Amino acid sequence: MTGLRIGSGQDIHAFAAGRELWLGGVRIPHEKGLAGHSDADALVHAVMDAILGALALGDIGMHFPDTDARYKGISSLELLARVRQLMTEAGFRVANLDTMICCETPKIGPHREAIRRSLAQALGVGTDAVSVKAGTREKFDAVGRGEALECHAVVLLERVP
């Protein structure tokens, strides 16, 4: 592997009543959570896919299939810790992480710094290496209609000296 690797990740989940909303390892107060096998933290899922992609190790579905009862209700931060271990074993660390949360509600601004801190801690980097942005879909598609939330992540990995 070369000294730098780039990966991208994406995840989308439908909103579901009766579930907590988790984004970047932070519980966000909202009337609905996200449907999914784990805690459905779409932001952490996008980050994991970005890291796995940068390492050419597939995707989270290959590593943590939703058909496996061991992952039912699991914290996505626990799964991210496993992906971080794979990254460490491959001799890499996160140099920079850029993320995007697409939703009409909830408003991400009040939670942005907590999400940055959570992701930075989970990845063992400073918050200056983690970007969390948010945007809407201006009422277009399922995200714009408030039926779903979508996240994107781009990560730059660097070989540990």
C-alpha cells in the first residue's frame, strides 16, 4: 500500500418511530430514530465504509452483516472500534475525515461539536481532523420529504511512520 489512501462512504436509513436517533455516536433528541439492525447510526456507518474502502477491505455489510444476530442493536461505535483495529493492523491512521449529514430535521448545528468530538475520540485523532457538515435536500426525494436521513464520508488515511 502507498503512504496515503482515500476512501468514501455513504449510508441512508429511513426514519422509524420508537427508536433513538444516533449520529456520530451522539444521541440526538428527535421524535424518530433510524431503522436498522444495529443502532442505525448512518454517520458512523458511512465513516466505517470510507475507512474500509481506503484499505480495500470491502464494506460494512461484508464485515458486519445484518443477518448476524451478534450485531442486533449493537452500538455503531463498537463496530467502528473494530474497523479502527483493522486500520491500525494495516499500518494506517486517519489524517482527515470529512462528513456530510443530509436531512430536513433534526437541525445538526446544535450537535455538530459533540459529533466531531465523538468521532475524533473514536478514531484517536484531534477534532481538527474531523469535519461535520449538514445540508437539506430542499424537499426533494425521501430525505427531503423527511422520510430518511443520508450521510456521506470521505477519509484520508496515512501510513503510520
